[in-house]
Amino acid sequence: MDAITQKSTLITGKKVQLWIDLFFCLVLLPVMIYLLPIERWFQSNTLFVCLLVAWLYTVYFVNRIFTVPSLFLNRKRIVWAVVVIVAMIVITYLLTRYKMELPWQNQSRPGGDPPRQPMSPARLRLHQQAVWFLFVIVMTFSSAIGLLGELYRQRARRQELEAAKNKAELSLYKAQIDPHFLFNTLNTLYSMVVTQSPKTEDAFMQFIDITRYIYNNANQESVAVADEAQYLQQYIDLQRNRLNECTRVNFSYSNDDKHPGLTIAPMLLITFVENALKYGVSASIDTVIDINMRVADGVLTLTTDNPIRTRPDGSSRQGIGIENSRKRLDLIYGNGYSLDINETDEQFDLKLTINLKP
């Protein structure tokens, strides 16, 4: 999961919370208050009604924004969250003890109207139950929304950690592949110097171009497919310098350009080409190594077909290089690729297919 997915998860979570906040503030809480004897309360004590409504909104946002997220943090924040919850309960209790009639409202009023009777125990009990009911509803609803928001944040956090882990693994696999390439290439140059090949100077220039490509793209997430194809061509041309007339290497590249601007992870295909040249070269037996790279309708296909001329201890030709490349493919393309290898005692055929379409 990449940075775009992580950002999308966070944005989705914030949008959901915003809509729920608006629904609660503009619809749900007003409806619940309206179902209670709010008109009689408002006539009896306007100040109390204003305090209650303001307190309920305060409870909602404090619980959703601070209390619930704090429960998932360190111990100190959890203690503070508990303190806040206790404080909200105490304040709500004080509100339930608030008399609907103030003392001066019980005095004789102008015009000879009799003083208002104090609230009866039954009415006071109903008043207390209504306040507690609203408080519990608000706490429950805000806790649920807070947990939903925390779920989105935890999900984004897991995606961030997974992306960091994948990036570290990719760097490790690249670090394991590049020395292998350099070792093979330096061996080629050394053999050309020892034999005083007339192609040595050209080979060194090719080596400089290849190392420049590696240096410029080692930390890039992707490169143009055409650049990667040119890199493979340069590598094959360099390796041809150490081959005699018994080994022929054929390389072809084609692109139908139905999806311009396609990119691929850099230095992902070189391992398969190296593998074909490593085990398919012969100095005494006629050998043909076919390497084909084509892009059709946004799908890249790489095939390598080579006879097996070198047998390292009779083991499989699928060494650490191919294994690392397979892991890179898993991390980068997931289910968007397929790697088929057909290996016999005499032949090694490989077919890699990658869907490069965005």
C-alpha cells in the first residue's frame, strides 16, 4: 500500500467524521432535545437550557477528539482521558442538581401573581433522568464516532508501516542484485584486458553508461520502459564482448505504444537476462540465447530461452537473483504479474508478464 492509498484512507476517514458531526449537531441532538419538555424548561429557566445544550455539544467533541483517541496512546494520556471522563460525569451530576426555579422566582411577582411553586420531587426526578439520558446518548454516540476515526487512523498507520517495510525490503533486494551485476561485468572487462581485446575501450564506455544508469535510477521508484530496454541492450552488448563465435545472443524489443508513458521498476529485468547469459554461454558448443522484450496493450512480456551449458553442482538455475526479483515483483506489482519458469536438464525457459497499465 503506497502513500496515495494511505492519504486516501485519511481523507475518507475525515470526510466520514465531518458528515457524522454535522448529522449529530444539526439533526440528531436537536431532535432528542425536542422530544423532551424543552419548551417548559426554557420558560422556567432559559439559562439552564442554554447551559445544558452547550454542555452536550462540549461533551460530544471533547470525547470524540480527545478522550477516545487518548485511550489508544501511552499510559499518561490514558490517565488524562479517565480524569476527563470523571470530570464530565461530575459536571453532568451538578447539572442534574440544578433547580429549574431560582430562589427569586418563588417571590411574589408584579401584578399580584402568586409565586411559582418549587419543583416537585417527581418533576425533579424526571428532569434528572432526562439530563442523564442525553449525556449517555451523547457519550455513546461520540465514543462510536471516535472509535471509527481511530480505526481509520490505525489503518492508515498500518499502511504507512507496511509501505516503509516494503521500501526497506526493496532497497535490500536492490543492494543484493547490484553487486552481482558489477561482479559479472568486471569479470568481463578483466578477461578483455588480459586477452588484449580490441573492443576493450568500447566495453569500458559501455560499462560507464551502464553504471551511470544504475547511479541515476537506483533510488527511483520507476523508469520509462524504453530506458529499461536500452539498459538491457547495453548490458547484452557489453557481455557479447567476452563471447566467441560459438554463442549467439539475440535480443529484441518492441512496443505498440497504445499506452504512452508506461514505467517499470528500474533494474528489475536485468537478473533474468544475467541468468540466461550465465548458464547459457558455451565456448565450444554452438549456442543460441533468445531474449525478447515486448509491450502490447500496456502489458510487458519478457521471455528468455537458453540451453543449459553450465551446471553449478547440478543445482537449480533459480538462484538468489531470481528469488530476490520475485520478491521485488511481489512487493511492487502484487497480483499484477506472472512468472513462469520451465527448467529441464537441457533447457531453461522463462516468461515474465507484468501489467504496467495504471
